Amino acid sequence: MRKWQCAVCGFIYDEAEGLPEEGIAPGTRWEDIPDDWTCPDCGASKDDFEMVPTD
Amino acid sequence: MQPIVVIGTGLAGYGVAREFRKHDRHTPLILITRDDGASYYKPDLSEALTKGNAPEDLVKKPAARMAEELDIEVRADSEVSDIDTGARTVTVNGEALAYTKLVLANGASQLSVPLGGDAVADVHHVNSLADYRVFRRDLNGARRVLIIGAGLIGCEFANDLANAGIAVDSVDPVDWPLQRLLPEEAGRALQSALAEQGVQWHLGDTVSSVERDGDGFRVSLSGGGEVSVDLVLSAVGLRPNTALAEAAGLRTATGVSVDRHLRSSDPQVYALGDVAEVEGQFLPFVMPLMNAARALGRTLAGEDTPVRYPVMPVTVKTPACPVIVYPPRGAAGQWQVAGEAPSLEARYVDAAGNLIGYALTGEATGKRGQYMREAPPVLG
Ligand SMILES: Cc1cc2nc3c(=O)[nH]c(=O)nc-3n(C[C@H](O)[C@H](O)[C@H](O)COP(=O)(O)OP(=O)(O)OC[C@H]3O[C@@H](n4cnc5c(N)ncnc54)[C@H](O)[C@@H]3O)c2cc1C
Ligand SMILES: [Zn+2]
């Protein structure tokens, strides 16, 4: 499972946790989130997220 | 090829640059700013103490890096003093620069209330990272701070300072914090939660003067009180920077008036962010400007796209009592409040019983998603 971070505000989408609040189930892979989805904190586009390197 | 010129490198300026480049990779784009052009997320300013961040930690990327990544030119430390819509030029540091299209993303300024006393110039205002650096420099070692204004930004700073162990006095003529956004019960919930963190409220009162007093300040209140503090911060509201647009003959109201295509009264000039008023709505928040940037990026690239505003609640970053509010926009209706403080659900309903605004406090903020689905969009 990976994490993706919003380049504008720093919000992190964690695939393991999903976003149940928005109807995105835990385990939802990044590529399965619709392209018109936007950052819940700032409204930035999905393509403005960057993958967080795993350590 | 002549460039598209953007005035401002805040979230609006960089936002539109980012979106434009997704659709047009060749047209030259020049962003002009009177600050250093570093990109930062402005809402971080009122959470930095709680999160243990120094001002430098808030810089996402310096101007040079933004320029490289977006393939744009960023002119930092450059002031635009004039717009000539006839010649299609702006004056930057005294020199004319031609544009094909111009985007006003030059933000707003903090208002000041008229104050007496010999220390008015020492009162802080924070509306940029540069302001914040000065604030943090002067805050160093402060034990007590007085904040003028119990609106969104005043309350957020009150909570942030309290979290850092600093005593806070908050002064505002209103009856409860965030009075313009929240029904009384919700405002009171926030008021008590912040009082528990040590915020001392002076509501229904105003500051009459700020005097120097040793290393600190003596603040006199109209109600007769007097408070000795190390620093005074004013957060009483914003006024869009419309002077450039007005001098250029563009239509302005509260902000620069633009239509749903973010187009001003001059078809070559656009505006978004804190300087703009879109279809009569002045919404100085991040979500609206991001939606505007997405639409304008396409429009500037030749694909006329109106902005759509979804449901855009505002999150008040007061961890003592989190608040999410979706203010009703002038429509007639009434608040219906349920729950027990600090966890409240306030519904603003019209005569037919439809939800047209809401406020959630405390644990009820967890119902954010449910309310987003039920409420109508700002501009559908
Ligand atoms: C402390 C704080 C907390 C906030 N928290 C939230 C929050 O939680 N959620 C939310 O939605 N909103 C929040 N906001 C509001 C939000 O940050 C703003 O709506 C947004 O950042 C505005 O961006 P902007 O690009 O329009 O303006 P600005 O960031 O003000 O940018 C204006 C730009 O224009 C440039 N400029 C201005 N005049 C000239 C000139 N004459 N020549 C050259 N350059 C010029 C400036 O240098 C700057 O680059 C907060 C605001 C503050 C102050
Ligand atoms: Zn974001």
C-alpha cells in the first residue's frame, strides 16, 4: 500500500486507510480514484499529488 | 510570442500557472510578485506553533524551483504599479511589460481598526509568510498576546498561541466568536473550549489604544479595562487589493468583478483568489480559488470553461473545538441546532425545510461527508 501527498497543502492519501468519509473504501488504490477527484483539504487536482517514497 | 502575465504568486497565482501548463506547454507565462515568490500554503500560518514549525519550514518550494517545474518566469521583488488595458501593458518596477492576457491574483490586505496610542505601528497583521516571519521574530519570548478580532483568523491564532503556552486575550465587539458565521450555541461552544485553553475573552468590547510600556504594550479597552501584553496581533478582516484594477477602469465591487469565466469588464483581464469577486461572491478561501484556477487554466489555453463551485465548507483550525461551517449565502432561513456542546450540528434551513447551510462543532465535524452530500453547491 502506498501514500500520496498533495503538493499544494500536504494532505496525505493513504491507500490502506482510504477515505471512508468520502465513500472511498480502505484499500482503494490510487489509480482507482476518479481523475476528477480533488484534495479534500484544499481542492487541488488529483494530478497534483506526488507519491510519498516508502522507507 | 508575447506572454500571459499573472500578478501574484500566492495560491491563486501558482494555482492558475499549474493548471494552465496542463493544457498549454508553450505559451510564455510570467508571474510577478512583490515578495520573494516562495510557494507556501497560507493556512499553515495559523497552525505552525501547534505543529512545531518555524516560518522557514512552511516554504514548499522557492521561486526558482517553481519557475523550473512549471516552465514559467517568476519575477520576485517586483511591484506592479499600473495597468494599461488599452496598450495591454503593466508597469513593473517602472518598466512596461506587454501582455496578451492578464490575470490579477494580487490578493487582499488585512484591514486595520483605528486605534489611539503611540504603538499603533507595532501592531502585527499576518496575511503572508513575510508578515509571519516578523510576527514570529517579535513573538520570541512573549508570554501574553492580545488579539484584536474573534473571527476565523483571530480564533485560529488564539488556539495556536494557547497551544504554545502563551496567554491570549481576545477582543471583539461581537457577542460570540465567529458571530458572522455561526449561530450562538456553536459560537459559545468554541468560546468555552478556547477559554479552557486559557484564552481570556473581552467580547462586546473594543481596543481604544495601544501604548508602549517597557518591553511590552499597555492596551486600553473602550469598556474601561486595561491589559499588559508582550505583543498585539490584529485580525479584523480583509479588503481585496482592487486599487490597480480601479485605476485601470476595471469594474470592481468588494473585489474585482468577474463572471463565471473569471473575466473582468475588460475581456483580456481575468481575476481570481482573494482579489476577485466571482458573480458577486467574495469568498477569500482556498477551495474557491482552486476551482477557479482549474477553470481559468483551461480558458487561458483557449477552451472557455466556466468555474463551478461545489459545496465548499470552511474548516476552522481550532483543535480545542474543531468547527466546519458552510455559511448560507444571504438566503433567508433559520438555524436549527441539535446535540450537546461541544458537539453540535447546526442546520440552516429555508422556508421549505431544505438545508442551505450548516455548522458542525466538536465531534459532530465527523459528519462532514454526510452534510457535503446534502447541501447545495455554491455555483452549480
Ligand atoms: C492565517 C490565515 C489562515 C487561513 N486559513 C485558511 C483555511 O484554513 N482555509 C481556507 O480556505 N483559507 C484560509 N485562509 C485564506 C487563504 O489562505 C487565502 O484565501 C488564499 O491564500 C489567498 O490566496 P491569493 O493567492 O488570492 O492571495 P495572496 O496569497 O495574498 O497572494 C497575493 C500575491 O500578490 C502579490 N502582489 C500583490 N500586489 C502586488 C503588486 N502590486 N505587484 C506585485 N505583486 C503583488 C503578492 O506578493 C502575493 O504574491 C487563511 C488566511 C490566513 C491569513
Ligand atoms: Zn491539498
